[in-house]
Amino acid sequence: MALSAATIAELAQHLEDAQLQVHDVVKITDAYPDMSWSESYDIQDAIRSRKEARGDKTVGLKAGLTSFAKMKQMGVDVPCFGFVSASMARPDGGDIRMSELIHPKVEAEICIVTKAPLRGPGCHVGAVLAAIDYVIPAVEIIDSRYRDFKFDLKSVIADNTSAARFVIGGRPRDVDELDLRTLGVVLEKNGQIQSMAAGAAVLGHPAAAVAMMANHLGARGQEIPAGSFIMTGGVTEAIAVAAGDNVLVRFQDLGSVSMRFVP
Ligand code: OOG
Ligand code: MG
């Protein structure tokens, strides 16, 4: 079934309104079961255009469902790609307001900034490593707009892969000073370890998530521009948070990222 341009615009508004007005919705494939993959990305692109038209700049790209733990947690078997906006950024050590979110979860993410454009098809880990300016850690706060955080892949892609907030912290490092596969990550909530993993949990190598993103964008006639901040996807399963929680993630060789959840 081909969705009309009007339906794509309507669904983008429906999902973005749910985000901005902080309420959940049923997954959109209930009403549009035959929606295609490219249409789900068209809806996400329409959300991006709505934000940019209001002056909310796109400041990064994200890969999601790239670790085996996340795929298992959400019951899917392919990664997805989205974007993050200026309005989603929060400072390291700062407060995250629960009243602005529906049912947030935190994820530890190894991130990169590129110094050269990447364009698929044919992008691979080697090309990505050559294009990395530096590596920096972040925590993503995801917040699906779908009821009970339950969705299928097409619905979550349209919903900009649950993007809601992100916190960059730690310190930037040259990629040749690190082994991204064995780089350890420990996620703590209120001083207790919740989960831990190494970079290889992300598709065997976090750079593989970026290569996949470049190939995905290439198929849509787009590229990853030089200077892009890219989140490669949660290394462990996502952890639910509530008001009063303190989250601290320690990244081997990259320092830590923290935040506090407030009402
Ligand atoms: C989709 C977004 C997943 C990640 O890092 O795996 C994601 C979701 O689980 O809601 O951002
Ligand atoms: Mg994520």
C-alpha cells in the first residue's frame, strides 16, 4: 500500500504531537499494516523537517537496536536509524525532567564524530575508522511514544527510533588510542550496577553500526556529512528510570556520563 504524502505528513504530526504533548499512542502499523520500510523512514524525515522548520536543529544521527541485548529486549532482529535534535541535548551531570517524558529508559552509547563524509553503498568498518575524528561517550534517554514501549520496527522507525534526550560526557579520544571492541561499559543506577558490556556487543564493532547507517542512507540518496555526531546504539539493554534516580555510566578510557531524573 502506498501512503499518500498527506498521510505521511499526518502521521508525522501525530507522532511528533505525542512527543511534544507527552502522551502515548497506539502503534501506527495497527492502522497501516502494509506500510513499507521506506514509508516509515519518510514519516521520520517529515518529523525531522517539522523540527528544523521550527528552528530545532538536527545535531546528530543515531543507530538503534544494534546490540544483541537490545534486539532481544525489543524482539526485533534488524537495526534502525534516526536523528537527535538540539532540543534533546542535556548537560552532563544535569537534571532530566520526568514530566517532559512518557516512560524513559537509559542506554549507554559509544559515539563518534566524523571528519570526512561517509556514503554507501559499500561503506565498511575500515572506511568508518578512517573517517572518525574522535570517539566520545554518551547516554541516550529513549522514550517510545508507543503504549507500554511496545512496537514493531516500522512503527519505531517512524517514531524517530524513540529519540528523546541525550547527554554527552566523558572526554573525547582518538580512535587509534582505543580498541572499540573491548572497550568496557558499566551502567549504574543509584550506585548499583544494572548492566555492563563491551563495544563488541554493538554488531561486533561499533563502527559497523556507522557503516550500516551510511549504506542505509546511501540507498535513500543521502550521506553522513563530515562533522556528524553519531550514536552507535545502546551496548546493553535499556534500563527504565523514575524520578529520584541517579544514573552514572563509566566508559573504559573515555570517562563517565551522569544525570539525575527529577519530577
Ligand atoms: C528503539 C531505539 C533503540 C538503541 O540504542 O538501541 C536505541 C527502542 O528501543 O525504543 O536507541
Ligand atoms: Mg539508543
